[in-house]
Amino acid sequence: MMHEPAEPKTWRANAIDRFCLVVFLASLSGAYLPFSELRAQDIETSQPLRAERDINARDIIVNRGYTEDQLTAAVRGSSEYSARIARDLGITESAVTNFFRILGREKVAPDRLLEKLAEIAERHVEQIARLRALDPDDPATRTLLEDATRAIEEGRLTDADLILERAEETELAAARAARSLARQADRAAEKRLLTAAEARAERGGIASQQLDFLRAAEHFEEAADIAKEASPEQATSYALEQAGALYRHGLEKGHNQSLRRAVTIYRGALQERTRDRVPLNWAMTQNNLGNALQTLGERETGTERLEQAVDAYNAALEEYSRNRVPLNWAMTQNNLGNALQTLGEREAGTERLEQAVDAYNAALEEYSRNRVPLDWAAAQNNLGNALQTLGEREAGTERLEQAVDAYNAALEERTRDRVPLDWAAAQNDLGNALQTLGERETGTERLEQAVDAYNAALEEYSRNRVPLNWAMTQNNLGNALQTLGEREAGTERLEQAVDAYNAALEEYSRNRVPLDWAAAQNNLGNALQTLGERETGTERLEQAVDAYNAALEEHTRDRVPLDWAMVQNNLGNALQTLGEREAGTERLEQAVDAYNAALEEYSRNRVPLHWALSQNNLGNALQTLGEREAGTERLEQAVDAYNAALEEHTRDQAPYQWAQTQENLAIAFVSLFRKANEHSRLRSALDAVDGALEVYREAQSAYDLGTAGRLRAEIVEAMGGTDD
């Protein structure tokens, strides 16, 4: 911590002492003191120095009984009375003689001579006392004051006035010089403080260069503290750099407290750098505040921070107009899109997501590739994210294909050598789009490409460097591996998926990022469930149920309705598989309840593919229940559920899901044949399974070909050994 040098304080004290002396000398001599020469803040409020009176001149003169005639004679030049009065007052006779000379010159009336003589004598005594009480530092001034005192004592008031004028001028000149030196010292001190602050800030720059953003924030904070006395404006600039460093630390290290501190600093700066005073700086601070709020909002369960981020970006756009600052306008449009997209991911509708697409497209109107290639790439990548989320909720693949195009465009500028972390982000996002497309297609090419993209991202997204991004990519890699594992006969990919999810959960703690923790728990449940379906025991299935229930602790219906519905659907799957292996129907009934709960949010209009998925799964649970009951009601309900699913799970739009539903429908028809002995059901079953096998052959899905092949053989056998 730098301390203000002591020397300027000494100069300030001397200047004030001299000022008081100059004021006093002016009061003695009648000279005019030019206050404009001195700083108003250095003027003390105390009264000029006055000595206590040793002699009450008025009382002495009155008590001696001097008559009016005697005083008149003295005025006329009689020395007899002057000498007596001088002895009585203890002053020089020449001074008293001068008193009477003044009375005569002023033509004081005889009846007032006594009063005026007493007044003059009293002032004379007081003045001498005051002069003797002065103790100036300057020897020359001390000599002048001594000379002035003697002149007054001797009644040479004109000489005393001239001497005091010289003393006044001497002290005034000295005071001005002292004040000038004090100002110079103040300026020198301020300059040194600002230089010291800049040096400390540069240490923050070094720490930032070393990616130690927390240490950088500490340096910027100290720089602001050093600069605040010399330049509050510069101190605010350093505080904003501190907030920026805290934001980077919170963003990359997952430290939410750093983000909260950044929010506090940005809001404080907005009180200093107001919109009226510095509109563009105010807008930049609003934008940065939005960034910190958005990052916090992504990690928290509610939407309050995200709504605040949207407000901050919109505030920034009030000053960041396209005509005035086109690139800043585009930057803020891009950031606004990010906040809207995150909100849209948590809401059932698509309005926010469509607004996000509009914001990104607006940004790209100014973010041209030739002009700002990296900013163009960032907006392309973000546009891909919004399109991908929309594509996940639509039956077709157009939005998903557009998302892939946007990511590939971004990667043309976001190269690994140039911007390694941004390259990793684009690789991760590309993997997400490829994975979603792969889930809807029969082959595994897109899924293999997704795995490659995630592994590429992890080459730069290391756990030490960016722990939350590493965890995110591990989670996404698990999703792709799990989907591949579902289509393969072995369990290697599924085991790899479990490992990836568990790795993600090492950084995705519930306290730190509750929604991400819940998402990873849900995904872990999916992998465990698929493994459990292929094993004879129920341990993995019970673990899956535990994982889903954990996810539902954070994925509540009020907070994230679509995610809640997703977990309900998945929980139903695990309960259904457990129910198939148990003698009773309790688990199967619970599965039906879970699917129906999911369908309360998974409406056909809102998320048609998810609706179809839950309808298919509901059919599975109803079918298993129907096989255990005497009647056919549950089986008929299962057929209805499968047919409902096929209204959205079409062969053109989602061939793999269509094939799975066709296979499930075939199983339901076989069960109905066994209960009602209706041979027409077998023909329907054969048609359904043959359709599924066509898709599985195209996809070369060994596991599915095996299960569907065995089902077809069973149907043919029931038909008498022929498929005619």
C-alpha cells in the first residue's frame, strides 16, 4: 500500500501559519489582503490572535480625575499632562503626545476628549500586546515586527504602518510561495500515486496473461485503492478491470462467488459512470453486467439472473445503436441472444429461442467474416446452438442441419491454433447437433462423428484449465456413447458412457451447478438403465432409479418443465424394466404414472418428438401389464399408444424411432393373438416387424437385428411356419 509522502503535509501547515500571520498584519496595518491569492479550503475559521489586556487604560484615565480643561490644554500642546498620563499608563510620553495630536487633528469636542483618549490609549496597549505575542518563523519578519512595536510605542504610527506593510508583504510572498510548493507537491504526489496504481494494474495484466484471473483481480483491486485519492475516475476503471478478471475466473473455473463479486462491482460502477455523463461507457458496463448475470443464470435453477441479463443487454442497446457503434451493437445483440437461448432451453415454448435466432442474425448483419472474422464465427456458433435446440423440439431435421452448417462455418475461423478454447467450444456444439441427428437416423455415422467432435474438444478442454467445460463435454460424450451402445450388441460403449458421466459429476456438483448436476444424473441413469436391460440382475436398474430420483430433486416441474418431463419419462423406463423382472405389477403401475406425468408437459404441439417417445414408452408399460392380466384392455391401450407415437415417429423423419415403435407394436399384436386367438393380429405383427427389420438392416444395427429377427421367427412359427 502506498502512503502519501509527509513532505506536502509540512508545506501545507507552514502555508496556513503564514496565512494567519498575514491576516493579522493586515488587521494591524489596514492593508488589504487579496484572498484570491489563497485557496479557500486553507482559510481557518479561528479569529485573529489577541493578547489579554494587562492595563485598563480607560479606568486609569477616568480615575485620575483629569478635567476637560486639562485635556484641552494637552491637545493644545501642554506637555505637563502628557507626561503624567504616560506615567500613569506605563507608555512613552511621545506616544501620549501623539494621542493628543490625533485628537486635535480630528477636532474632537471637549466633552468627548476623555472618552476618545481612553479609547486610543486602550487600542495602543492592546496593539503592543498583540505584536509582542507574535512568534513568526522568518527572522526578517520578526525584526520588522520588533521595529513596528518600537515605532508604535514611540508614537510613530506612520512609520509603524510602513514597517507592518513590509512585514505583510514579506509574509504574503512567503505564503504564496509555500502554497505554490504545496500545489506542486500535491500534483507530484498524485502523479506518483497514479504511476504506482498503473504499475499495480500492469501486474494484473501479467497475471491475466498467465490465466491467473483471481490474482489479476486482486492486483486491479489494489490499483483502484491506490488511485482513488488521486483520480476517482481512474479508480473506477481499475475496478471494472477487477470485475472483468473476476468474471473470467468465475467463467473458466466455475467459481460463482467471483461472478457475484463481478456483478456487485459492475452495478457500483453504473452509479459512478452514469448514462448522462458517459453514455457509451455506461452501455459497455451494462453489457458486461449482462455477461456475468447470464453465466450465473446458466448455473442456477431459477431464471431471475437470466431475466436480469436480458434487461442489462437491452439497456446497453439503448446507447449502442447500430448507426452509432455498429460493432458494439452487434456484440450486444449476440450476447442478448445467448441469454434468450438459455431462457428458451428452460421454457416449454419456442418464443425465446426464436428471439435468440433473430438476435444472432441481427449480429451477423454487422459481424461480417471479412470485417471481424472471430466475432462472425462466435455468432455463427451461437446461432447453431439456438437452431439445434429448436431442432430437438421439431419433428424434422432442417434446423439441425442448419445448426451443423453454422458450426462448420464457425470452425473455418475458429481454428485450434488461433483460438484453442473457442475451437473446442465449436467442436463440442457440433458434436451435440451430430448426436441429435444420429439419434434420428438409422446408421451410426453421425454418432461416430459426434464422438470424434467431443474427443477433439477434450484435447483443449482440460479439467485443470476449464473444469466446467471439461465436465460438460464429458457429459455430452457420454450421451453419444450411450446412443451408440444402445445400437450395438456389446456393452463396451455403455460402460464408457457411465465412465464419462461419472467423470462429469466430479466437477458438476449439486451446490455449484445444480441443473448441470441434475442433467448428468439423468444421463447416468439412462446408461445404467440400458446396461441393466442387458444384464440378468437388477442392480444397475436400481442405480438408474436412484439417479433419476436425484435428478428430479433439481429438475422440478416449476423450474424446468421440459427437463422434468424428460426425467419422468426416463424414470418410467427404468421402473418398467424392473417391473418386467418382478412378479407383481407395482413397478409397472409406477412406470405408467411416470409416463403420464411426462405427457403433461410433453404435448404434441409443443415437443412432438418427445411426445411420441413418451407415447411409445407408455405403450411398452401397458403391454407388459396387459400380458399379465386376463383381459386385453391394457394391450389395446398399448396399441393405441404405439399408433399415436407413429403419427410423429415417421419413417422419413425419424426412421430409427419409427423402427423401434414398429417392433414394439408387433410385440403387442403377438400378445393380443395369444389372448384372443385372432390370426389377423399375426399378419399385423409380421408387417410391423418386417418394416423395423428394413430400417435395422440399413443401419446395420446388430443388436436390433437380433431382437427383431427372433421376434419375426416367433411370429412365423405362430403362423404355421410360413409368412404367407
